[in-house]
Amino acid sequence: MAYVSINKITIRTVIFFVLVVGCCVAQTYPDKTIRIVTSGVGGNNDFAARMVAYGLTGALGQSVIVENHGGASAVIPGLTVARASADGYTLLSFSSPLWLLPYLQDNVPYDPVGDFAPIALTMITPNILVVHPQLPVRTVSELIGLARARPGMLNYASTTTGGPNHLSAELFKAMAKVKIVRVSYREAAQSINDLLNGRVELGFPSATAVVQHIKTGKLRALAVTSARPSMVFSTLPTIAAAGLPGYESVLRVGVFAPKATPAPIIVRLNHEIVTLVSRSDVKEKLMSVGAEILPGTPADFAGMINSEMVKMAKVIKENGIRAE
């Protein structure tokens, strides 16, 4: 009995110590430069990282720098942060390839769930379902009908295998139960050029890549891939509302810390990032590149990631998709 009593006291002491240490860490954090690790210069991950670094520098009173690792792969940035000290001074800005890569290739050197603590979603970028104007469809339902009438005769353009526009198309095919042939490109510019010339009939490019072509009528936009209507493309329906209930495929970019980072630091960073992206000037900047924001808690962000992993893992496995 005495042993049980001492054990209870010990447990209470440990819990008290953890809480006190956590509070102290939160009060003194940060007291040195913070680095945000991301992919190469340019692109959504880098854009979001620099936006957050600028905002946190002012909010936290410490320098926040961006550390780029060449290319778009999640491997080096992910591994760098997974191995970093869990003290809040090394963060990661990355998007869905971070948590989908283990489904696309073997021997990924990090665990997307076990190695990272989601902090906050920084932006969401939908893709746009576009068709060449000569294709005789003006709605998602009409496109599905045409694809079913002509199985294997329609082509879609995409770039990186396992990338956002590729997976958006494959999810569409799976849910609509249609056969549309993929035409793969190394360069996004070439895929857009072939869309404009009618060499391929449709695609799911990023909003920023095609917004001007939509405005000039060189491409016809049918819908956005997000679950809710886009603030940037307010006249377009969602694919879910226009013919495929439950459809959603967007690029989510967020900030992560190593898994064991103290909860008070995660909460502090989440608060500062949510405050930043909720500012009107930041919203305008995001909308200028076709992006939006859905502020939330770390648990909200983690839930989005888990949901996407379940959904996309099925599509990736059933279609035998492997990263290039």
C-alpha cells in the first residue's frame, strides 16, 4: 500500500513538473532565430514559408529565416525537420506531397504522422477543371457524360506523377467512373500550351497557371476542385456541387514542427500564424496567387491531413501510381 501511495505522489510530481516546464518554455520562447525549412525557391511551399517568416518575425520579436532545399521533393526538408531538436526553432513549411509521398514510393525516410506535429494550415490552393473551348461541354455533368460515351478517347494533361493536378484528375476519374487517358509532361508550361492548342482536351491545372487564359476565353473553366466555392473564382461551381458529390482535391500548405515539440509552443505558433493569415492584407496577397485560407487549430489541420491520406491512398493504390 505504501508503494502505491508513493507511486501516486511520484506521478503527480512528474505531471506538475511537466506543466511547469511547459509554461516556462512558452514564456521564454523564442530567444533565438527560428528557421523554416521548405523546398526550392519559388512555388507554394516557399511562398507560404516566406509569408509566415515575415509575419512571425514581427509577432515573436525574433528573426525567422527560410531555409530552401532544391527541388520540389519532400524528402530532404522532411528528413531535416524530423531529425531536428523538438524545441520550436526548426519548422517545416510543406504541402500534401509530404504526407502522400509514402504511398507513392518506398523507403521514405520519415513518418508523416509519427515524425511531425501539425501547427497550422497556411493556405489552400484549388485546381481548376478546364477544357479546350472546342470540347462540346460546359458543365461537369456534360463532361462526365461525354467521357462515358467515349471511353479512353479523351486526354488530360498533368505534370508531376502524384502531384496535385495528377491526383485531382485520378480522383475525378475514380469517382465519375470514367476512362480518360493521362498525357504526362515534365514542364507545366508545355502542358498548358498543349491545352491551349487543343492537343489535349482537359486538365486540372493550378488556378494561377490558367487564370488569364480563362479570362480571355482560350480555356473554358468548368469547376473548382475545392469542397467549398472559391473566393477567387466565385462564379465557378465546385466539382462536388456540379456532378460529383463529395469530391475535393486541393493543395494544402501548412507549418509543422518535430513531433515532440512542447504543446505550449505549438499553441503559441498556431495563434500567431492564424492571426497572420486572418489579416485582410495577407488574405488579399493569398487571393492574388489563387490561394485561400481556412484558419483552424492544430487538431483541425491534423484531421484534414488524415482524411486526405485515407482518400488519396485508395486512389494511388488502385491506380498503381508511383512517383517518378
